[in-house]
Amino acid sequence: MVHREIRLHHVIRKTILSLIALAFLASAAGRPADTQRVVAIADIHGDLDAFVGILRRTGLVDANIRWSARNTTLVQTGDILDRGPKARAAMDLLMALQKDAPRQGGRVIVLMGNHEAMNIYGDLRYVTPADYASFADRKSESRRKSAYKAYAELNKNSSETEWTKAHPAGFIEHREAFGPDGKYGKWLRSLPAVARINDSIFLHGGIHPQFASWKLEKINDVVAAEIKAFDAYKQFMVEQKIALPFYTLDELTMAANAAVEKKVDVLKDFLGLGGWLSIHPDGPLWFRGYAEW
């Protein structure tokens, strides 16, 4: 009886495996030879070497780090920046691949992650010294001295030693590069938060159930509008000598609070930016519910 059950189990298992194989072969046979391949790569975080290794292993680039994947679509789902030393080089590579891929019928879609938004807004807690250093040049020290002089005029009790420690060489250039007219700032502001490819939706964080009814275009439009509003508020503060162009998010918030106390009411809405979709924990760049629940 036992032997009979073992043989029956073996036959059932063999039959199931055969059916799976037949289904796979039928699917492969019905699939066009030039079906578009999609490769998604998430958080790079300044680790250029690992990123290039993935690109090579997946056949997306050749030995010269040029696009070699024909009509493949690469989706980079954000968080290129922070934590690692080569975030600038990683952005340069992605920008180059975006131009290179279409020559072979491919495309590179880069999405905004929460760390891209953080750098735009001036939340710089994860920027590494090596990253700042990549923006430094022979004029960095003179720019830094000029920046501190302007800072001291607005902040009478400031300490140059402390300020210099918090603003290493390359800091001022980094903030300029991430501004709305900077090379990287302009590119980052063009990135969508969400993209649809065939029947799949890609984004950095997730879509909270309360936003499940939103169209993708609405999510992208709201995030883009918030960044545009931030740029407008910051420009207003700079023009009114309330803040300086290189201010961090914390410094901008403190300056806005002080201005509101002096009846600059236009900045009240700016102080509510913690509830913006691009910053809120339940927003598409930040939401972690599906991993935590």
C-alpha cells in the first residue's frame, strides 16, 4: 500500500511538472522574438561601481558603459543620491544613458525618489563629504568665504568655525547645481514620481490606499506643483532678504517662522510643507506600508 502511494505521488508530481513545462513552452512560442524587456533597478545611493556592475551583468551596457541593450527599457526607481560617494557620477551616467538608449530603440526612465526630493528641498542630512567634494573647484574657498559673509549679515550671532564645519568645500556649488536652473536640479525636476510601462506601475515608495483612486497623471502633477511652489517660496525669501540661496530646509523653515512672526503671512502655507504629498510619509515617494504592515 505504501509503495502504491509513493508511485502515485511520483506520477502526480511528474504530471504537474510536465504541465508546467508545456505551459511555459506554449507561452514562449507565442511570444514575439522582439518583446520589449524591462529591467528595474532601485536605490543606487551613490554606489556607482555597484550600479555599473548591475548594468553590465544585465547586459544593458558594454565594456565602455555605453547602451548595448537594443530596445530594452531600464527603469531606475529613484534614490540615486545620498549615503554613497559617487552620486554625481551616477546622475551623469543616467543622463548619458537616457540620450544613448533611444539610438537603439531603447529607453531609460528615471523616477524621483524621496532622496531626490530631499536634495531639492535642502534636506541634506545624508549627503556625504565625498559627494560635496565632487562639486568643489579652485574657487570653492572664495565662494565659501563670500557665502559666510552674507550669512553673518543675516545671522549676527553666528560662529564662522561652526558654519565652516557644516559647509565643506563644494557645499555652495552643490546647492547651486540642485537649484531650478542648475544642471542636476533642472534634470531632477523633470523626473516623474510614477510611470506606467505596459501593465505595470513603477514608483519609489508606494501608493497608499487613500490615493488608490488617483490617476497617475494627478500624482505626478501634484508632486511637480509642490516642487514648483517650493522654488517660488524660496525665491521670494531670497528676494526679500529673509534667506540665502544655499539655505538648507531647516534654515528656510526657521527663517520663514521668523518672517511669519513679523506678519509676512504669505509664508504661512510654506510652513505647512510637512503635509505635502512629496514629503508626507504616506506620499508616493515615502510610503512603506506594504513592507511594514
